[in-house]
Amino acid sequence: MKEVVPGLARVGLLRNPLNPSHPILWKETEVAAQRLGVALEALAVRGPEDFEAAFATAKQRNAQALLVFDDLLTTTYRSRITALAASSRLPAMYPFREFQDAGGLMSYGYVGAFLYRRAPWWTRS
């Protein structure tokens, strides 16, 4: 994201606080952000009714970009999230290519179909 947004200093991080893996991801992301000199703004979404408020908070807190954590909620509503990012003029990085297919700027993560094909049971006769 730092290569895409010159002078990046503040990133909004869209996450579901009800997801048990997100506290671990948050800590790891926080360490990386500190190394890069970037401040993180937590944008909590527990349901689709929270999206607009999260984007309003991102703008209010001067987020220059958006990072979206992987979650059933964010994946299910990816079209809505990518549309809100575009209308908010926030460059965003998403966890899967499907977000790009829904109009998102970029993704950085694993490709599920690739892992599926590489699974040991897939190669058995």
C-alpha cells in the first residue's frame, strides 16, 4: 500500500471484532505498520449495517487508505465494500482476488483455488 499511496501515514483497517482470528491479525499488522511508520485506525464492523459508519469514521480520522481483513462478513458484502471504498476515494487492499472482481483496487493474499488443487487428496486416483 505504501507503494500505491505516496506519503501514506494512516490506514483504516476494516475488521470484524467478533472474528476470533482478528486480534492476532491486528497485532501482526500493528507491528508491520509501526515498522513502516504507518498508523492504523480500527474500523469495526459486526454486520452490514456498520459499513457506512466505518467508512465515515475512516474519513473523519483522515485515513488515506483501507485494508480489509478476511471475514465471512467482508467477503459476503465485498461488492458493497468495494463500492463504498470507491465512493469514499479510499484506495483499498483486500484479502482475495474476488474483491478485485467486484471492483476493488487490489488484493494481497492466497488464492484458494490454487491451494485446493495442490491439496494431497486432489492428486489421488
